[in-house]
Amino acid sequence: MKSNNYYKLLIQILAAMVLIVASILMIIPATRDGILVSLGIIEGKPVYNGFKPFVPFVPGYFPDDFEIIRVESDQSVSEELSMYSELYASDTNFIKIIQQQGWAVPGMMPDAKFVIQNVPASLTETNPNEWLREKEKVDLHLDMTEGWVVSLMLKGTYIQIVSNLPPDEILEVAEGLVPAICTTKPTATPEN
């Protein structure tokens, strides 16, 4: 009889431990979502352009005279770094948005006085050719002598916007970034 009570107690302790571990796992959002998706209780994360690690940001603003004639994307995923980029080109200008998440994201030194979407950012002059891959340069007969890069950390995503647009226009592009599944700025409040 004593051994029967021993097994009952052991089963109760094991059941309690399983419940504690499950409760802890359900507190972590990514783990909880993974468990619920695998059980079919909820749908998986939205996928943008075949990219799953995070929801990238897309431009909600283009200059009036920026007629898009070409769009290209690139992505890479690893344990250290997930990267997604999109290139938008017109006859005379281009915008390339590079987005990264992971522990290997490069360090950033934002200018505390320079703010985009309520977060510190930086604007620096650059040579646009250094930011474009050979595949992206094909058929782009643009002025590549002068360009700008805006860097910021937005909602956990390190974003760099490279363009040969004038600085005021590239800043408008940065202010207009929205999550690929959204129709308003992530920091905007809904209007009634």
C-alpha cells in the first residue's frame, strides 16, 4: 500500500513540474506562439515576400516624381543575423532599405538630437556604389556620385536607408516607413 502511495505522489510531483514548465514556456511570447501554431490553435506569423524571421518595414512614402520601374529584394537568415533588403529604382533615383535583426547586428551611433519616428537616428553622406550589389547595378544608369544613408533602430529592427535622393526626401522616406502588414506608421495613433 505504501508503494502505491509513493507512485501516486511521484505522478503528482511530475504533473506539477510539467505544468510549471509549460506555464513558464507560455509566458515567453515567441515560444508560446510557436507552441500554439504547432498545435493549430493560432495561425503563424505573417510572411512578407517569403521572408519569415520578422516583419520588415516598407516605404509608405515615395517622392511624387519617383516612378518605380524596378523592385528587387534580397534576404538571408542565420542564427546570428536575419537580413532583408529591398531596392526601388526610378529612371533617376534609387532607394535601398536594408533591415537586420539578430545578435550580430552592427553597432549604431545615433545622433540624440536627430529623431525619426520618435527614435534617435543618423544621416551620413555615402558613396551609393558601395551599397549596391553588382546584380542591382545592372541597367541602373543613375547618378551614383553622391548619396545618403539614414540609420535607425525601429521596433527592434536595425534599418539603413540608402539613396541618391536629396537628404530631405530620404528623411521623408524614413519617416514614412511602415510594417509590411500595416497601413499606418508604427508610432502613429489612429484617428477617429
